[in-house]
Amino acid sequence: MLPLPGKVLVAVGDRVRSDQVVARAELPGKVFPINLANQLSVTPGEMKGYLTKREGDVVTKDEILAENKPLIKWFKTEIRSPVSGTIESISSVTGQVLLREPPRVLELLAYVDGTITDTIPQQGVVVETTCSLVQGIFGIGGETSGDIVVAVKAPDEPLTANHLTSAMKGKVVVGGSFLSAETMKQAKAVGLAGVVVGGIHDEDLRALLGYDLGVAITGTEQVGFTLILTEGFGTIPMAAKTFKLLSTHAGQKASISGATQIRAGVIRPE
């Protein structure tokens, strides 16, 4: 679902890919107020006579917004735009000009390959797919996808940096019992889409994030890949059934999300 009203780009019955944009919205840009009257040393009512732009005009950074025309050119004052954007309003009462930066485009991806079964106007869609679902205990990182690669031979085998190769770039790598800080650095360097493993030490997670996570919803972290713990914190072998299921689907595409919420409205990584 989009976080604010937007436009749905697909229709019921459409086939979509996991990386396909299905809805789009625009987040309004930041507003920058400028007191032009004060900077020009004129009254607000006089200000419009010095403007070189009008309300609604598009401007670029450092473009002249207003200037005076003194008899002696050394006394000339030019007011330039601090940002690129649009002139949203010009007030002859306050003497202020409001500039707004260009909107930021927010795109909603389908997340899974499937068929659109319903659309929610201005908000999002419902995608139907046939899949196997595995939920973890904890995760970080947003929605992504990639082919499954099982890097270890058994669910109790730790995933090490030596397991990760350049051929795994963009893949979802399945490990066993543990993921070390060194392995996480290698995962980021290789460019993995995601890592699914039994456990991790909390101090290694802290080192990866650069801060204590605390009690909150996760899923927005930018660490280079999405991480899902199937069992919890510590060195914990992945459940045999989970490992077998993921191994069965090796080479197939997986969509994963690290979003986790432990308190009310529980959300599990998947």
C-alpha cells in the first residue's frame, strides 16, 4: 500500500513481476521561505516590482528571483534561488516568497510474481501468487527478490565469508546456524539481495546497523541486503523442515522482506 494517495498503474487480471511498479505517488517537496522584501530593503507592497519570476514559475538553483536597478551598479542587489523547484506563493503582505522543491516519487512494487486480483483506488493492489511461505523470527531490510542459493550443506553449518562468491550477486542466500560480522561484510561487498540464516549475535547486528535497534518496526534499514533470522539470536541451527523446504526451491525466485514488529499488530519477516 502507498503511504499517501497516488495512482494505481495496473488493472485486475494483469500479470505482474515482483519488480514491476504497480502504483505511484508523489511526496510534496520541502518548502523554503525567503523574505525578499527584507533582503531588498523594500516594503512588501513594493516587492513585486523587483521580481523577475512569477508565482508558479519553475526555477533552478542560483537563478535570479528578484533584483533592484540602482543608478550605480555597485549597489545592485540580486536575490538568487537557494534551490531548484517551483515558486509556490508570493505574498505582498509579508514580503515572503515560498519555494517548493520538486516532489519525490514513491513507487510501489508488486513484490511477488502473480496476478492482480483487486485494486484499492489511490492506494495499492492485491496480488495472488502460488508459493511456499516461510516466516522468520526477526529481520531487517526492505522488500527484495532474487533466486535462492543454498550455500551450506546442513542446517547446523555456519555461513562463512568463504561461502559467498561473486556469482551470488543479486541472489537470496540460505545459510545454516549462524552469520558472523565478517560474513555480513562479504554479503554487502558481493551484493547479495538477501540472506536467510538461523541466528546472529546481537553485537554483530549492532555493528552492522551502527546503532541499537530497540523496540520498533524494522524493514527500512539500508544495510546493503535484507536479513532474515529463522530461529533467533545466537548460534541456532535452522529448523530442519525450513532448511529442507528452502533447499527444495533452490534456483527458484524468492521474494523476501525483513519487516518485523514484535508488539501489537505482529509482523514477521518472510
